[in-house]
Amino acid sequence: MGDEGRRLKHLPLAVGGFVLLFVIRFWVVRAFHLIQGYRRVPRIVPETEIELPASVPLISVIVPGHNEQAVIAECLQSVLDQDYPRFELIFVDDRSQDRTASIARSLVEEHPNAKVISIEELPPGWTGKCYALDTGVAHASGEWLAFLDADSKLHGSALSQCYREAVRLNVNMITLSPRFVMNSFWEKALQPAFAAMSCMLFPLGQVNDPNSEVATANGMFYLISRFAYQQIGGHHDVKGLAVEDIGIGKRVKACGLGLVFANGREVLQTRMYTRFSDIINGWTRILSASMNYEISTVVKWLIIHILMSVPVFVAAMAMYVPGAMAIWPNGWYALPVVCGILMTLVPYFFFREMGVPSKYTILLCVGQLMQIWVFAVIVKRILCKDALQWRGTTYDTNRYQPTRLDPIESNVYAASNRPTALEKAS
């Protein structure tokens, strides 16, 4: 057999070995991010005893809602049940066509610290959620602003715990990762996988590292000082973004105002989507906007998820094992064993951090395959520059093309060592 024949004979071994090494590297990086998270991501524990000062600032909790009649009562009640001594609740009904507004009004009518604002029309250039939040802020009196999604619920001590943590860490903004409520098969199979993808794009340990440029926020809940909110231009600077929360987080960190992303699985829970189509469409919007519609980034992650998929892994094993057994009869199993250990342990600990039962890790392979489909859809939408569709609204001016996700150069971001609001107060 000639040299060329020998090379062709070992080609399957080389290809299979490459895929296995790629899988190992992928999970090692994920493990590193997980360890970073253990070190740098604080956990909000509701049982923690806290002592708030005698005089605490007013917190305005702003909840936007569009056709949320199924969940709005539980969400607003969770706010009204807060043990924080000074807060107000502002619900902003964003052109709902169901009973959302009437349910909210009946719930808050006996609470003098709560009110309902209704939006009838959406101004050009704004997404519905951004305009609703901006409208809520215009009616808010608080020194701190808390933003909460209508499909989310807070533990009774969430405001107290988050404010205490912000003061302790001397930051102007704190945001939380939630516990996902998952009842259907598709929720259990897809939500953890897509949430994991979000953490790959924005590793939380790096978000909390002041020396890292990585920044994000979770719009399900974040608490921000009015000082910081005004410094970054509020929602006006992100009014057209499909992931305005990430834009807010990036601007707060770029301004040197202090941002922390905490594990809030014990004080915040959410059921984002209930139907398969909603999960796919929702995460297509979130992930594409999180990557700022950059085709190179999307294609990179598409290739990564193809290489990480179960069919490709099985094919790689079939190519690698026969050749490896012939060459290394006593050590051929090293790569497969390392792959198996990492593929088992890293998802197990990640799911545990999210408060997801470890038994759902078996469904991760389904989630990965659906992620491949989602990335392919994103590529198509970017190439065709499709219009953004969100919550029943088609935004003709919002296309699948790069946006102002990252803050632009301005006087706001010139002073990287600006003192935080907490430092000013002290």
C-alpha cells in the first residue's frame, strides 16, 4: 500500500479524532465558565436575614404587558406581596386585546401604591416593550427602578434581597437568572438548551468581572438606580432593540456604573413560552439579536452545534474507534471516556445551577438539534433581511441586520472611572 493509500486509510481516524477533541475542548470551556460562575456569581437566597436601614429609597416596579391575561394576576400579586417597606407598582398595558388591563385594574384598585397605565399607539422607531417601559418610568417616582416581565413572579423578599445585594456590592444595577417553570415536553427539552446558549454568548462570570467587556442583563427582572438609568439615556438609546435588556446591561457596564448578574432561581421564576412554536420563534428572536444579527457569528455557532450534535458524535465514534483500536489497543478508549465524563458532568452541574432537575439533561440532545434549526433560520432571516416580528407586531423598520446593541461613543461613556451612585450617596 502506497503513502496515499495509508493516508486515506487513516482519514476516518483523523476526522473522528478531530471531532472528539473538539467536543472535549467545547465542554472544557463550558466547565471553565461554570467554575467562573461559582466564584463570581452571587446567589440571592430568600432565607438570608437582612437589616435594611431605617430610611430606604422608594423602588418603582414597572411591569409591561401585552395580552397577558393568563399570567398577569400572579405576576402583579407577587409584587404587591413584597416585604420591602417602600415600593410602588406601575403596570403598563401595551395595546392588549384581551382582559389583561381589566384584570390588572381590579387587582390594584385597593392598593394606593399601584396604578395601571394604558398605551393606545406605538410611536415609530420603538418596540412595544421599550415604549411601555419608558412610559412606566415617566410615571415612576422611585430612586430605584425595577423592571419585571409579566410572565415572571417574585419571591416576597426579592426586592429587599436585591437592593441589599446592590448596596453590598456597590453597584447600580443587579439582574437575575430565573428558575424556569417547564411543564410540557418541549419546554423541558428546549428551554434549558437555549438558556445554556445564552450563557455561552454571555458567560456570567465574565459579566461580573469589571475587567471584562462582556455584559448583558435579563429583562425578566433587573433593578437599576435612577441615576444610572438616566446616565445611559434610559430606554431611548435602546428603543429599537429586540433585546433591550442586553443593551441596557452593556451601557451600564460601559459607563462604569457597576453591574452584577446574580443567580436568582430562588426568588425569580418564569414560564417564558408554553407552545413549541412560541419557544422556537421566541428564542430565534432572542439569539439573533443577542448576536447582533452578525452572519459570521451565527454561522460559527451553527457549525459548533452541528459538530456537537449526537448524530455527528456517533459518526465520529464510528470512524475513530476501529482505527484507534488497531493503533492503540491499550489506550484507544481515552478520548471517548473523557468525552463521556465531560458530556455528563458539565450539563449536570449547569442544570443544577439553573434549578432544572438533572434528569432533563437526557433531553439536551433534542435541544441541540433544534438549536441547529434555529441557527439555520437566523441565517436565512439575516440574508433576506426579514422584518422583526414580536408579540403580534411586525416592525418594518427593524430588520435582521446589525443594530446598536453595543453602546456608541459619546460623552456618556467617556468617564470609565465615574463614581457609582452609591459612592456618591456615601
